[in-house]
Amino acid sequence: MIKLVTLNNPRMAQAYIDYMSTHQVVIQLFPEGEGQFSLWLADESQQEFVVAELNAFLHDPTHSKYLAASWSSNNTSRPHLQYASPKLMTMVKERAGAFTLAMMALCTVIFVLQQFGLGSRVFEALHFPSTQAQHWQLWRWVTHALLHFSILHIVFNLLWWWEFGGHIEKRLGSVTLLKIFVVSAVLSGAGQYWVAGANFGGLSGVVYALLGYSWMLSYYLPSAGVKIEKPIIGFMLFWLVLGYVQPFMAIANTAHLAGLIAGVGLGLSDVWRWRQS
């Protein structure tokens, strides 16, 4: 399926659905929350025609032909409005780019391997460099971010990676997200290693970098389209502070803090660069 448009008026959307049904085109309507509804085209081969008709509809949605189509549809009791949620994978792909999805898949594969007797081998191959010889094994400076040690650990990190990383990639591109990932993985890993050694892993340092980056762009350059809600910022900062004061869980607090600082720095740097250009 192909997503066509998001509207805030379901009756208006239904008028377009009814009109397209008179051309034997199936359009589905899905709620997206906060009063928003998305229109999806079932048959991708009809995309060119459907998009042209959609543009005409949005230009004049009260035209008599749309009203006539809705009247005809109501008389024949044909069900076009579908409020079922779209498939999970459709939602995941819609809100994330190729690099976001690839990282999620890679972390998942590595986690599965760790659960099937390869935990020690995987960790030894990917952990942050802890010896002089390993310092030249350059992959280790970032692959520590791919390691996770529990279901809660990986689910928490991948959800926020998808939320923040997917948002950034969709608006600023894969290169920007890759830059944030590499820089924050290196800096958060180095900070955590300096404080507590190489026995750590996970995307959380990168996640906090994405938080810091989104925060700076949302505040200083909203025209970039990278927005983040204040309650989410508050929750993530609360979780950061909680990591330092709670005595029960082993949390890579320095990685979180270093990642946040790295993200803020990258965000401010990009804001300055884009304003100059």
C-alpha cells in the first residue's frame, strides 16, 4: 500500500474515497491519533491517476461530483471507511528510513545470537576497545552500541531509536543520522569506558544523542521539521537523573550523559551551519 495524504477531517476524506470508488479505485482510511487520518492506496499501479485526482479534490473538495459520489455510495451501502489499524510493519516502515530499519534489524539479529549460546563470543567481537591492540580495531568504537543484554534493554532502546532516529532520517536524510550515530557511539563509549571499563553495551548513548540533537533543532531551528515534545524531553532527562541515584540497576550513566552532550553539540553545530548558509 502507498500512503497518499494525511487529513484532519474524516468526512472530507470519505468524500474522496467515495468518489474514487466510482472509478473502481480502493482507498483505505486509517486513524493516526490526535485527530489525524491517513489515506492509503491499495493498488500501487493506480498511483499516478489517484494522485492527480487527489490534487484536484484538495483544490475543490466541495465540488458537486464529490457530493454526488457520496450520495450514491450511501444509497448502495457500500463500506469504504475502514478504521482498522494499519499493519505493524507498515507503520514501522512509514516512520523510519533505511538506516533506521537496518540498525533495528542488526541489533535484533545480534541479540538473538547472544541468546543461543554465542553471548560471550559476540561480546568479545563487538565490545568497546579495552586493550592497545583493540584500539586499532576501529569497528569496536561503534559496535558496542549494537550489544544488548535483556529484552527490556533492547526494546527500550530500539523504540526510542525508531522514534528519534526515524524522525531525523525522514526529515534530514540517512547521512545526518549516520553522522549522529557514529559520533555519539564513539564519544559515549569513550566516556563510559573511562569511568567504568569496557563491560557495557547498548544504543542508549546514541538515543540520548538523538534526543539532544532533536531538542536543539526543535528549539533553535523549527523550520528543519525535527520536532520533539517537552514531556518527552522531561521524561528522558528524568530517566537520566534516575540512573545516577537508583542503586538497583547497572546503567551506563556516563554513556547517557556523554551521548546527550554529543547530540546537543552536533545539533548546535548544524543549526549554526544551516543559518550561515
